[in-house]
Amino acid sequence: MVAVTLLWSTAGVVTRHLAYAQKFEVTFWRSFVTMLCLLVLLPAFKGRGVFGRMRREGAVLWFSGLCWCGMMTFFMVAIMLTTVANVLVTMALIPLLTALASSVLLGHRIALRTWLAIVAAGGGIAYMYASQLNQGISLAGTLVALCLTVAGAANWTINQYAQAHGRNVDLIPAVLIGAALSALLMLPLAWPFQASAHDMVLLIGLGVGQLAIPCVLVVVCARVLNATEVALLGLLEVIFGILLVWFGAGEVPTHDVLLGGSLVIGALVVNELLGWRSRAVLLS
């Protein structure tokens, strides 16, 4: 799982070394290569009948795929518009926003510790972006990053809904659907292509190593680790991503991002650890 978060976190530093490819072309190639890679990996891991089973999964799988499409598209566009640190810290809100959505739409009860975490993390995000707006930074990247967070929360909420009704959504086929839809949507905006040979090597690396392979590995990890462990280890993506783009591309996070991001990550860690402890007490 640590290796998965390290692979996920490479997106920012890789995109900062692209020479000619623009935001829509970057998004297209990453999604397209991911789609091709999963077309090979899916039958290898799940057998040749996986595509036939996808047709029988119904609306939940396709809705999850649509959410994955939004996550892939918004993520790449966001990091081309604003700093990697801003996007990663905003994306870290997905578990808390999912809890809020599950409460409103599915009737799940939110524990007091999670409400406090939502307030604290929301305060960290508000401080981070308010400070940047005072410096005249554009809202575009912020809004796209928030769309990414909403798409991610919607994805996990629909998965919770499916599980509550006795159905488990297979995430890897949903990622394949999302990658195909994202590539299809981005193709008209990406044309004509401008990526150099150097850019294409990096973009192929993004599709294979930053998204397709980690998505397969995280499903394997989830069979061994519990949900809290996966959530806590997943936060390493934020730390790895900021450090990689800092040392690998010279993108130094501001004091406001570090302070606001620390509040967000701290709220998430405390919330997950308290939840882990309370469940351990109940089981004992």
C-alpha cells in the first residue's frame, strides 16, 4: 500500500517535466494509456469472462465509472492549473465528504469525532485558499480540484449504497470505464496533439505506472488491510506528492498550504485512529 501511494504521487512531478503537451492532451493520453493497460490487466487477473460480467453489472458499475472519469479528468486538469500541493490537500477531503454524503443520502450516522474532523479540515481548506485568493491566485484550479473531490465522494457513496443492498462494485472494471470515457471526452479538446517524444514517454509512464498498476494493487491490498489501514496509508500520497514535486520540480509549497494542509491531514489521521480504536474496543 505504501508503494501504491508512492506511485499515485508521481503525477505532479511528472507533469512538471512535460515540454509541449497541454492540460487536455495530458489528460487524454493518461486516460487512454490507462485504458489500454487495463484491457490487458483485467483478463490477466480476472479471466477472459470479465468483460461479459461487466455487461451484467448494471447501473452501479457505470455510475462508478462515470465518477472515475470525473476524478481522472479533474485531477489532471487541476494540477495543470494550480500547485500539486493544493490539489492533493483538497483531494484528501474525499473521505470526510463521503461521510457527509452518506449521512444525507443513505442515512448513515456520523460520529462526533467525524463531525469535528469535517469542521477542522474544512477550516484548513478555507484558510489555505483564502490566503491564496488574497495573493491574487486564480480560482480556476481551486474549483476544478473541488470538482475532483465531489466526484470522488460520489464514487465511494455509490459503492456504499451498493454494499448496503448486497452488491459489491468491482472497482477495476469501473476504472476501465472511467478511463475510456475520460479519453473520449478529452480527445476533441486535445486535438491537434503537440506532445514531443519526450512527453509521450512521460505520459505513457503516467498511464501505466501512476494509475493502472496502482489501481490493481490497491484492490489486492484491500483484501489484506482493513478500511482504516487503507485510508491512513492512502494519506501518504499527499506527503509523497508534495515532497516529490518540491525536490523533483522545485515547486515549493507556501506556508499557508503547509499550515492548512497539516490541519486537514491531522484531522483525518485523528479521526481514523479514533475510529480504529473504538472498533477495536467493541470487538474485544
